[in-house]
Amino acid sequence: MKTTDSTPLSGTQYTLEHGAYTASIASIGATLRYLRHDDRDLVVPYDAEEIRPSFRGAVLVPWPNRVVDGKYSFNGQSHQLALTEPQRSHAIHGLLGWVDWTLADQSTASVRLTASVIPQKGYPFRLEVEVLYTLDDDGLTTTISALNTGGQAAPYGASAHPYLVAGVGLVDDWTLQVPASSVLQVTEDRLIPTELTGVTSSHFDFREPRVIGDTFVDHAYTDINYDDGAATVSVLAADGRGAAITFDESCAWVQIHTADKPDPSVSRLGLAAEPMTCPPDAFNSGTDLIVLEPGDTHSVGWRLHAL
């Protein structure tokens, strides 16, 4: 009987290389563990022998962000999900963040991983999900695809959770641009969505690049300006270099979080920029919720790149 396992705590490691870019994907959560350009970190990394900090870099399906109280109704049936954010009593970031994904194929610059969402309490639907990571001259492209292999329609949303790094220093020191004109307000204590408001004349307005400073953000933006079909959220350091994530109209929302933590040593190390197909609590609001009928497939993607 096997008594030891030499697999790193973050799972099997897949290293990708192309030109000046290198990336490592960890199988637990199909997670982007690091992305570098000329040895400069573009996302907050973590060690292979470390249990992934929270959802840093993970794939978020079949819903991103929160389902309030873990409760929702779909097609006339009430469901109760496990409360995976107990301090706020929500179900957060889907069901595959701590699953060990399976290798489908790999090359020098790409890897494809697969996982199953099995019918379970709170989500009695069956999905087959794959994520494809590909490095090229333009950066790292992530594509998430889901197939409903069950016999009933399933509610669905997708995202991922990279933390962008502009350069030395903290989030406070960087210049942020978010090309979105509306933000979803939330309650201060539990981050429950309340109302959609315009960003004009508010501290949420980053349509024009400006230094983040001590601004706190943990909000979903929408009414995004897609220039020639694409939108880019970027952070820049004082030396003009930085990191960005680019996505198209298939993501009508982007969550921005300044990564504030109670422990100052790990607080505001990177800026979470999460393109999302739907807003927080979409299982209840129905806003931009994807409904996968039996046999339906949905794909969405984005690109992380250096500036």
C-alpha cells in the first residue's frame, strides 16, 4: 500500500514557456500559480509546496463570487449550497476550486485540464469542464469550457481569480485603469449586492488611469467600454511597466479587489481583476446568468499580459 505522496501541496505542476513568458499551472483548482515576463511577476505567485492562499489564481465555476446565504431557486426548486465563506455565510467561487484537475494534453506552451462537477447537495447538475492555458507572444490566454452532460438545465457562470502585480511596492503605489462606468454596490459587512450605480464623481471611477492610494475596492464593475471588442484592466508601476488582463463582451462584469487583509504582511500585494460572465449572486438575481440546457456548451476566455 502506498504510504507517501511526493506531489506538491498545490498539486501536480505544469510549466509553460514561450519567448519571454513563463507560467506554472497547479492541478488543484487548475490554478495559475505564477506568470512571469522576463522573470518579472505579473500575478501574485505562491510556492508549489504551499496550500493555495484562498482562491488566488483559481478557476471559478459553476459560479463566480458569492451566492448569498448559499440559497437560490432554479426552475421552481429551492437549493441550499454549503457555506464555503462561513465568516459571511455565503457560498463562494463555485465547486472546483479545491478539486485536483486531470491532465488532458500538454505542450511546451499549453496545458489542458479537465474536471467534473458532480450532482450534489445544492447543485444537482452534472457538468464536464475544461480549462486551456496557452502562452504566446501576447501573453497567457485562459479558456474555460463547460458541457452540461446531465438531463436537466443547469445555472452557470465562470471566472478566474488572478491578482495582478505591476511591479515593486503595494497596490497603493500603482496606477489602475478600469474601463467601466457602473459599479455594483454591496453591504459593508457581508458584501451583499444592493444597487447598481454610476462611478462618476466616486472613488470607484478608474476610467481614466489614476493612482490607487488607500482606496478600498471589492466590487463588480459593468457597463464596460469594449474598444474594438475588447476591454483591458491594467495596473502600472512608477517605472511605466505593469500587468493587464484583456477580455471581450462575453464577460459583462469584472470584479476588482484591492486584496485588503487583516495581516499587513500579506495585504494589498496584488490587485484582483476577475472577468466574470455574471455578477455576484446571479443565481438569485438572474442577471446575466447562463442556463446550460442538456448538451449545451459554453466557452469564455481572457488574456493576461505584460505592459
